[in-house]
Amino acid sequence: DLSNLPEISFSQKIQPIIASNCAYEGCHHEGHGSDFSLENYEDVMDHGGVKAGAPHSSKLYRVITNHGEQLMPPSAPLSSTDIESIYIWIAQGAKNN
């Protein structure tokens, strides 16, 4: 039950995780050899395949946990704390907050 947890902020918690691990030059950064960008909320929702309220159905969550997708980021997995934050944010509705 996630109802007793504080709301995860996209701008303060999730965007910094994605910016430092995914959305940089050479990876998911617009115009730098990537198939798609993950630089803003709309990109994360669209290209990250985020399904609000359903972490296990969201591509972003599946790739960072290596569930049926290629593990991302490929150089070094996210910390368990970062993965948990993304999970909770998606489960809480993946709000642009």
C-alpha cells in the first residue's frame, strides 16, 4: 500500500534521475544519436511508455529492472533507491509535479 508514502515529485526526484542516467549526450538526448529523447515529462511519458498507476506495464520500469526488455542504462544499473522512486512515482499516477 503506497497511500501512506509521501508523493514523489517528477521535477525534484524523477527528472534528475533520468537526466543523470538516461538523458545525456550519446544516450536519450535530443539530437545526439538517440532514437528518442527523455529530456522532459512528455518524452518520459511517451517514449518511456509510462502507464500511470501501472509500473509493471510501463516500459520505463521494465527496462530499468530488466523485465522483458534490454536493461537500461546499459553501463550501470540504477540504484535500488532510484528504481523504487520511479516505481512509486508511476504507481502514484506518474504526475507532472
